[in-house]
Amino acid sequence: MILRWYFSKIVLTRTAPLCKFTLASYWGKVMIRKFLILPCLIILIIILGVLGLRLFATNDQIDFVSCESRNASLFAGRRWGKTFTSRNRILMKMQIPNFRYWFISPFSWQARKEYDGLNNHPEIQPLIRRSVASPYPSIYFHNGAEIHYRNFQRPQSLRGDGIQECWVDEIQDIDERDFWSVIRPLLSDRRGKLRLSGQFRGRNWVYRAFYERGLDQSISDFRTWVFATSSGLSFRCVDGRAEIEAVKSQMPRAIYDQEYDCLPGSNDRAVFRDDDLQSARRGMVISRGMQGRSYLISADLGKIVDPSAIVVFDIQAKTIVHENIRPLREKHDIGAKHLDRLSRDFGNATVVIDSTGGATGGKRPQDEVLKIYRRLLKDRLREFYWTMGNKERVINDLSVALEQGKLGVPKELDQVHNQLSLYEYTYRPSSNRYEYHGPDGHDDDLVAAVAQGWQGMLRRWGDNSGGGVSIDSVL
């Protein structure tokens, strides 16, 4: 009884700069069971059981490993020790008999690397009953606990039940739709716990769903940790601090903020800087125009893949006062009537629409669609044509406006802020061009509406008298 009690306790002791993380429960029992036929090893086994397996971690890492909130998020810079922390958490849970754990990474090579790191550890191997590398890497322990390593390359193939905890690594590379439809249901039957690790990619769905909720102390099911690379153990020495300074001096600031400082909201591929978007949070939201004010409406037309998106500008205040994303696959007859009503609500405001050609769904000529809007809006309509030649300039004009504080976006307009913060660029060396897009090429309809609307603002297309400069002639 005394021996069994001792092997069942877990001891967490903190020392600086390292912390001994001792798990003494399962190692002693397994070693005795495995080598009972070798009495000469019993003394050695008892010593091993007493000492346990020594896993070293910093105080910060132990705080995360020890947390038992249902949803815990770890955002940390490169080389801080996220991988080491995940292995400690997995080993802590593997001492529980019949515990079922999943580790999910974006790519198969990442999952295989984690599998090899644990499976080939010399101190862990005596505890393993068997391990398999295919069809996906799995490790089975003598006490019935098991850890399965999966990847997100084919998310719809991720099916399982009885999962008590799941660790999702590099969460910034996981698609939101797939996460909620695939990963979250895995934990429902056992009320399993979720662990996320990675970095920020703007104020995206992870930022809103986990980072912000984890900061709210009134929500006990969520916890959030954020650590810069400089707080990692290997960067606390003189050489480590020197390396951080060297990287900081060589690397572009936007990349350093995301990869090393792990600043909330940072995104090295962002077109619009996060601090500019925060500074732009001014103005008021209204649903109808105010007497004595002039307004400009901008609509990015959609149909099949993306919905139509609408924003309304206050011309005098240079702020956006209204946002609206229309239902997906809405008929253009209905969309045109909505724009007509909205224009009248805002004092017969000029309406700028995207007439490039993406709103037909391939069903009929674009000009046939435009006739619907022309018929209702008449001289209140301005048509905007996006081209490969003007898109970069139009987006840059909007970026400069936000940087210089010329355009305000009220904080209540969450959808506009979210899409602006997630709007990214990709450089294509083959064509020597930059491509601008939202996540996975979608969710950027409001950005297009704001950008083309700002062009209207610059050229005074809100002049309801029918004068002003034609978009066709400018672009």
C-alpha cells in the first residue's frame, strides 16, 4: 500500500531557471510489471519509480501544462518551446489509464516529427507497449493510454470518438470552417479538452474565439497565454539575447512582430497595419442619413461564391457609417431593390457598384445584370471596373488613407474591421506582381466595397447632380 501510494502521486516542483516536472505514477508500476521476472532489477525499478521521469520546463511552460481549463490557448514566438510543452502535456495525460489523446498539425510531416520525438525517446520507450507509423502514427502505452498523431491535409478524413483531449498545433494555418465542422465535434461525446498552440495571423477567428475569450476572467472554460521568443529558456542567456537583437536588426518589423514578439493581432502578410486599423476606430453607425449630410454607397456585387457587400460613407466626416453583407445567392432583382431603398434612406446617395463581371455566376452576360441596377438607380449609379492594372493602386490608396488617418471606421463595424485586418498580399515572382486577397481567396467583399468607395470619395463621385468624373474615364 505504501509503495502503491507513492507511485500514484505527481510532484511539480519549481526551480529557476529550470523546473523539475516529476511524474512518478505510471513509470514505477509499468516497470515493475514489465520486469517482474527479473528480481535483480526490482531495486532499480523502485528507484526509477521514486525519481519518476524528469521533464524540465520553465515556470511558464509548467503553468500551461498544469492548466485544466477546457480550452487553453498558447501563442508563442518561434523557438519558445511550444513543441516541448505539448510533449510534457501529452506525457502528463498518458499516465492516466486508457486516456485517449489526439495531436493534430496542419501537415503530415509535422505530425510524423512529433511522433518520432516521443516514440524514439529512450526514457519513454520502456513505457510503450507498441507503436505504429501507418495509416497514421500512434503510440499505445502499457496502461491502455494512447496518443494518435493526425494532420489536416484532408480534414474530412478526421473522424473519431472517445477523445479526451486534443492538441491542435500551428492553429494559425487551420481553416475556420474545417475547425468548427471537423475538430470541435471530436471532443463532444467525452466533453474533451482542447489545447491550441501557434501564433497570431491578424485578428482572425482564432483571435476572437480563443485569445479574447481566454483573457476574460469571467469565462472559466477559456485560458490564454502569450509569450515572446525572448522569454524562452534558450534565449535567457547572453548568447540568446544577442541572437534576438541580431534577428530584430535583420528582419522586417512586421515579420519580427509575428514570428518572434508574437504580438496579438500581428500579421506579416497584412496589407493594412493593425495599429492603423486601431487608430481608425472613430465615427458613428447609422441606418438612415442625417439632414445636411452627403453620403456615398459602395457595393461589391456577388452571387455564387461570395455574397454582395455594401458600405456607406459619410462624405463630410470621411467615415464609414453602415455595413451590410447580403445573403449568399441573393437574386440581383432583390439586391438592386435593396440598394435603391438604401440610396433613398441616405438622401438619394450615389451608388458605386462593381461591374467587373464576377456577379453573374456564369449564368448570363454581365451587362444583362447591370441593366437591373441601371433601371432602378438611373443617374445615381456609378460603375467601377477592377483590372489587373488598377487593383494594386486602388488598394494602396486605401492603405495610405488608413495610415494617414483620413478614413474612419467605427469600432461597431466588426465585419469591416475583421476583413480589413485579414486582407493579405502574396508576391508572384513569375509575373512580378502582388496579389491581394482575403483568407483562402474569400471573405474580402467588404474590403473591395471600401476600396472602390474610397476611390469615389477621392474623385467626388458622391456629387448627386450627375456631374463629377466618370469612373470609366479614370480607370
